[in-house]
Amino acid sequence: MYFKLLTRMAMVVLTMAFSILSVTSLLEVSSFRLAHGQDYTLIPETELHNKVITSVQQAHQDDLDNIAEIIPPRLSPIRASKTAKINLKVVGDIRNGRLPVELTLVEDKRIIRKQRLFVKIDFFTKVWALNKSLDAGHTIVKEDIHEIKLASRKVARGQITDHELAIGAQLRRASKADTPLSKSLLKIPKLIKRGSLVELIFQKGGIFLIAEGEALGDGQRGDMIKVKNLKSKKIVTGRVIGVNKVDVGR
């Protein structure tokens, strides 16, 4: 009984001694790291985003005028030593508006972390806007409009990207200068009415043909409508390009 009690006491003393040595060892290591500048820091998401954007800009310098926005993915802050370096490299082409970028964390020439990111790239789209304030009912002429650039994701449905669609149209309401034009803002005249005779124009390579057809629907400039070739009786789809003119060669 006495021997067992001594054994237990000895085990308790050894455990306490080991704990004290462990704590002392950890403190010594921490003190060594701090003394040699090896303490760790968190690289915030904003800094990571800035690095990603810079790497994309450097890789696509020739396209910067066409790029509206570079949108990095959400990133968690990275814990790294102050001597570690973050390298970013574009590792592919833009597909479906996404660009692959490789993030590598290097410390003492050793790769600590490697991660592939997909960065969203939004290009500019050219739309047409008013040069000056105009009243409702005004008929648009070429001198009334100019081209502006918007980020593609900010282009609303129906905004005018083809100036020919706006020329000859009337404003439905008074609008200020630099207002982007849209189909809802304009009363666009119909260039083709259902049942009217139209020219079917086919042009591809060195081939140019004109045939007579019948419009099977109304159409504004740029609309796709069905037309019937009066000679072959074949029904095809074409794009309205002018008054009673349909391009069927696309």
C-alpha cells in the first residue's frame, strides 16, 4: 500500500515537471521567433484582391482599354510569416468571362500553399446615348447621339448597341444628355410590314444574290423575321437591314 502511494506521488511530480518543461520550451521557441522576426501575420482579403487585380492587369496590358472590371473571388485572409511571399500568375485564357489565376505562398524557397482562383472579367459594351437634352416626340438623327462604354453587366436589356436602330426613331419622353438609349425609350419605326414584298439579300464570300420575297411578320431594323421566297416557296429567317430589305445570308 505504501509502495503504491509513493509510485503515484512520483508520477504526479514527473507530470508536473514535464508540463513546466513544455511550457518553458514553447516560450523559448516563441521568444526565438520574435527575436528573429519570424512572427506570423494575417494578409487581409483586400490586400489579396489588390494583388490579384494587379497580376491580371500586368498579364493583359493590351486589353486594359476593353476591360471594365476585374472581380476576384471571395478569399479568406492568409496566415503567413512576414518573410513569406505571395506569387500570382495567370495560367490560362479567359473563358465564359472567367480567368484562371494561380496563387502560391512561398517561404524559404518552399511552396507552403498553392491555390487556383477564377477571376471574373467584365468587358465594356458600346451603347448609344444622347448628345443633348431632347423633348418627347423628337426624331433622332445621327448628330443627336454618341457612343459610350458601359460594363457589360450594367447594360440593361433592350439598350441600343446599333446606332442605325436609333436613327429615325422618336423619343417617347423628354430625356437628358448622356441618357443611354433603349427600345423602351424610343418609338422605332417598322421597316417591314407583314405581307409586304421584300428584297431577300444573300451575300457570302464572293456570292451576292437578290430574290423577291414576302414578309411573314412585321420588323424593325435588326429584327429577325420569317420571309417566303416567292420563286422557291421556301420559308427562311432573315435580319431586317432596311426598308423592305432582309438579309438571309447569315
